[in-house]
Amino acid sequence: MSQTIGYTLAALGPTIFGLIATHTNSIGWALLFLIILGFLMIILGFQAGRPGTID
């Protein structure tokens, strides 16, 4: 199940990037989108990797 979701999100990435670049006629906004996603992944990665147990 999680692999299916992961592959779906991975397939949507280039499509969204292309749509942003096409609609704005600039690659700058698409790169900003990637930078924001990168920071979001860093934050979520730290949250997921913090020590602790699930009760």
C-alpha cells in the first residue's frame, strides 16, 4: 500500500513541475516549489526520526 502511494507521488512530481513551469512561463516558480517541498521533507523527516515509542 505505501509503495503504491510512493510511486504515485513520485510520478506526479515531474507532472506538477511541468505544469507550474508551463503556466508561469518561468522555471523559477517550479524551482521554488521544489525548494519548499525539500524543506517540508526535512521537517517531516526529523519528526518521523525522533526517538520515542508509540503507545
